[in-house]
Amino acid sequence: MLLGEPIEMTTLATIDYSLGEEFVTPRIYPQLIKYMGSKAKIINFVSGSIQSVYNDGIVCDLFSGAASLSGALGATYPILSNDIQNYSSLIASVYLKPIKLIDIESLIQDATANHKKAKSKITIDIDYEGFSSLEDFNEIEVRNRTLINQSFRHHYHLFVKNYSGTWWSGEQCLWIDAIKQAIDKRVKSGEFKQAEYALTMSILLHAMAYSSQGTGHYAQYRDAKTESSMLDINVYRQKTLQNIFENKLSQIIDWSKENVVDLNHSITTLDYKDCLKKLNGGTVYADPPYAFVHYSRFYHAMETLCLYDYPELQIKGGSIVKGRYREKRHQSPFCVIQRSKLTP
């Protein structure tokens, strides 16, 4: 399922599972990204089912995705959150690992300076201002997309080069790179440990999700083919990604301080088979992908932000594909259709 507007906290219905013992109410937790197949809407059912079979030890969320299980049960059971996608491990950390000090004002000041310096290197007009027609708007879109052909000398240019004029404007991409640079600076200095890094990166994923002009995933961005679609896309082009980041960061820091306790939780990014081999007892919750489309395609931009590795982009017919997918992406066996078995 795709989540719509930002939901501050997951709302949980009151359900009597008649488990023979008192039902443990799942923790109310903030959702950070838009994610297909999110367990947020059925978390009471999932929690009750786990409680009905739990007999000490860890609870392993084998395909954790957006880490709903960690969000809801991270104050109840020791959790092992596993997913082969790196972005999942960062989000799980928000729910499972306590943080220390995060100086929001200093972080934003650094990001602002990074943005100003990077924007001064852009040699074309990428601002979405002054257009009066669909044709004018699409000319701006094209100018943004041509940044993929520009050469950059500074390191933090991955998003402004690869994704301007796609799900985000060039301006928004400049901010993604600038905030990532400010976060990395604090990791290198030792100011941020893993928990602080994971939380701030997860909030950047959130800011990306709620400024994106897409439908909730990053399989393909929308084109402005009509005046109506142009106006809708422009709503997202005008969103200030940095403000979304700053506001959500403040909220999640407050939530973390009040709600996160480390019950000897662990987080891994293993293939599910390797994760199962390492288990030594406990309860396993397995909710694998169930569609023929790969999550690594739908959420490739999130994985690219987490890796920040300047991946080769997929090419077909001599051109980069519209989705600007990573050339090397995880292909889940649960999403692979063996066509020979489908043939009558």
C-alpha cells in the first residue's frame, strides 16, 4: 500500500486477540517513508500473532522493509531487524538505538553553506519561476535534467547530477547532497556515531519522500503532459526539502529521547538465508516481497542515497533509462516469475 500525506504517528486500533494472556499494546511510532506493503495498518494483528507464539529470545523481522515491526515492538521484545537493502537498516535504527546529542542548528548551518557553494557552480537557470505555459514549464524540466551531462569537481554532487528534474528539482537535489555532506562531516569528526548517523539519514529519506513528485516510489517520475499534471508536479517542485528535513528531525529527536530503549537489539543487512543461518533460537516473522516487481527498483534512489556510491545507471538502446536505476540492484528470488511454470 502507498501512504499518502505525512502521518505523524501510527494510529493503532483496539483489538482483542483472546490470546489467553494480556495483550501487549504495540508502541505508537512515527512512520518515516512512503512504502509499499507497509505493515503499519495491520500491526496489531502482526503483534498479536507474534505474542501468541513467542517463547523468549529475539524476534527476528527477516524482511524488515520500512521497519514497522521495530517501530511497534522495539520497546517490548529484543528485535533483530534484517533486510538486504541498506536503507532499511537506517530506519530500523531510529526505532531501536538510542541517540545522543544532535545539534540541529549547526547541522542546518553547515548544509546551508554546502548548498550555497554547490549552487554557485551551476551554470544554467534551474529555478521554477516565471513560467506561463506548459511549454515553459517543460523547458525548465529539461534544463534541470541536462545537469546529468555537467561535470562536477566537488564530491557531493550525486543527486544534483543524476536526479535533477526527475522526482526532485535541481534545487531539491542540491539540498539532498548538501545535507548528506553535513551528516558525513559529523561522522568523520566523531560527533555522530552510528545511531545519530542513521537517524539523520532516515530523516533525509523522509524529506525526499515528501518532496518527490512521484506517487510514493521511484520506479518512474511523472511527466507534465497536461496543464493539470504540470500544476500538480509544480506543487512538489516548490516544496522546501530542507524545511521538511529540519521540522521532522526535531520531532523524531524528541520521540527518540522519550521512547527508544535498547533491549539488546541488532540490525543486519543480510540475505535472508544468511540471516537464518546465524539465528540461535527466537521467533521469526517473515513477510517477503510478494509481487513480480523488485523493491530495489521501486526504492533505488533511497538505496543510492545510503550508499552514495555514484552507481552506473542502467542503459537501454544506448540511452539511460527514464527511471535512472542503478545498474547493479538486488534481485529478490521472491519477485522472480519463472515463466516456464506459467506456460500451460
